[in-house]
Amino acid sequence: MAVAGGIIDQSNKTSADIEPFARFAIEEHNKKENRALEFVKVVSTKEQVVQGKMYYITIEVNEGGETKTYEAKVWVKPWEDFKQLHEFNLV
């Protein structure tokens, strides 16, 4: 049973469910840091119920021909069409 505010592994969610949030995180990071990271794949996802959902997404990216892994933290409130990147860090 999920505990409100607890972080839950979402390995059962398909990449297609999470990929739009992963791509959003990369786009926002690229704009903010003037980078050119390219999406490769979603590695894993965790989810936390807050006012909306906080997704903790481990993402594989291509950076200048080199594969790197980042963790993004994306806050989503679908009923408000709201998405915000909270963190984007190299793992």
C-alpha cells in the first residue's frame, strides 16, 4: 500500500508513460545550461504523490557521442497542465 508522500518504484510504468517527462527534463536542462544532451532511454522511474506527482527519472543521454546517466526530478500537475524541472544531476 502506498503512503502519501512516500516515494514508490514505478518499474511497471512503461517508458512511453514516462518518456515525455524525461524529454521535458532534458529540454529544460539544455535551455538553462546551454547544452545539447539528447534523449536515449528511460532507465528507471520513481514517483511521489505531492500536490500532483514528483517523478524521479533516471535517464540515459547522449552527450557529444558519449552515453551518460542523469537523474531528473520533475513535478507534474496534469489538471493544471503544469510541469516543472526541479533537479537534473549527473549520476
